[in-house]
Amino acid sequence: MSQPVVVDSVAALRAQIRDWRRDGLRVAMVPTMGALHDGHISLVRIALQKAERCVVSIFVNPTQFAPSEDLDKYPRQLARDLDQLGAAKADLAFTPTVGEMYPAGFATKISVGGPSAGLESDFRPTFFDGVATVVAKLLLQATPDCAVFGEKDYQQ
């Protein structure tokens, strides 16, 4: 079993996707925060039914954690995640750093208003804005033909 190609920069991500598009291939994306489980792997399988290439992002997004939440305790198990992605035949893992996703001077964010009222944002006020911002960034960085999200992401 081989692991997917791993890139940690937007430039490398875009270069690989550009090569695939030159070959006429469709690209699907599965955004994750890592600590992959069977649900994530099922999303990879769906992505590969919809496109010839699958990109899985693995990024623990600090902007969706409130100051009172422990970002540092979020599970990180990249080697295990890459093994699982290899077994599922994902093509590329995008593993950016916080600095790559939110470089110095970064100022743009998405603010989710009305639709988030009465949901998770009642308890975690920065959550939806952080999720919406990072998902928009990932989609703009990868420009996939489709993205696959799980049921847990439905609320988001």
C-alpha cells in the first residue's frame, strides 16, 4: 500500500491539481482535521466515484476553537492518517501549517450570521466563522470539481 502524495503549500497543491487538469482529470476534495476514521474513509470512496483524483486536506483549524477550548489537545496522528488514505487510494494529502493557511497580514474572514443562530454557535461563538473561513480557503486553494462532506458537517 502506498501513501498519497503529501504537500504542505498552496503552491504545491495548485501545481499538482494543474497537472491533473492538463490530463483531463476531475478532482474531488475531502476537507478534514485529521484523526481519520471510517467515516472519513467512506468520504474518500465517494470522492473517487465522482472524480479521478482525490485530495484530502488535513488541517486542525485554530480559528474554529474558542479561547476556552484546548486546541493543543485535538488529536494529531498524521502517519496513521496517511496510511489510511493510502489504503483508500486517496491521491494527495494537503497538510498545510497554520502559517500557510493564515499568513501574516491575513485579514479576510467569513462571518456566518442568521443560519447559525440556535446551533453550535450558541456555545462556541467563533466556531461557524472559523469553519466557514477555512472551508472557503480550502475550496479556493484547491478549486476542486466537487467536495465531499460527511453528515457531521451537515450543521456546518
